[in-house]
Amino acid sequence: MKNALSWAVRGTFVAALAISVDAGRAWGSSPPPASTSSAVASGAAAPVKGSDIPATASPVPADAEWAGGRAIAVSHGSLPKNCTLELLREWARMTCTGAPGVGLVAGDPKSAHVSSAVSGDGDKLTASIVLPIRRSEASIAAFLGTDQGYNAASTSEGAVLQIGWRDGTDDPLVIVH
């Protein structure tokens, strides 16, 4: 069964947003099993499974520890080409080059770890956020983007990362839009 939502503004502009939701699924339920495509078999990034997450909390990984992390795929949405998404223990790190900053929009600020940097030549901005993936917790982080105009540059809306793992579901959701 599918639901559709339509929105009209004063009859002059009509925008339609179709939201597909399977009858038995809602946000936070486990996504359908991933297919065993050759991309997954060849070591490409796969979505996070509940079995990937340790039962006990661990400290935030140090920068050097991320060398042991693995790339993960998003459950929904798509990862921008200028961003990477990694998992180490129960910690997810998203890093975007060309992003002047990132901030926590929702979630526990004590568990969010944000960093921004400028490359040695000063022309590449990089923003990164590290968030835990834990049952019964959710976080939303928003990255800033940049727009280049004729004679000026400005900040704009960038990628948004959502992480959530509801009680009663097998796997967490990692959504990027």
C-alpha cells in the first residue's frame, strides 16, 4: 500500500512530494535485506547492521584509529561525492571536503565530536563529525556548503546526516540527504 502527499500553494504553483511507505514499515524499521551484488562481494561499502555494533560503549576513536575503520553505505539517500562515511566500533564519521563547517542539529551534544580544517595551501576546507550509533538514540548533523558567485562566495546548505536506531529494530538507519 502506498501513500502520496500533494501540496498546492494558491493554485498557481503545485509541488508534489510522493512518499512511498510500505504498509508494514515506518521510519526506523529495518531496511530490506541488501542484495548480494558483486559490489558488496568485492568489498564495497555496505550499510551498517546491528551485528556490526558492539553491545558496550567505547571511547571516541582517536584520529589515528580511523585507519582501522571501514567505509559504510547509507540506508537511504546518497552520499555526496565530496564526502566519506566510515564506521569504527559504534562510531560513525562523516567527512566532507569543501565544507566550511558542520553542526549537530539534534541529538546529545556530549556525544558529538566536530572538527574543521583548512588544507596547507589554504584552498580546501574540510569538516567532519563523529557520532555514536546506539540503540534508542538518534542524531542529525548538518554540513555547510559553499556557493561561488560572479564575484563572491557564500555558504549554503550542504549534506544532512541522520542516524537513528529505534528499539525493536534489528539495524540502525544511516540517512544522508
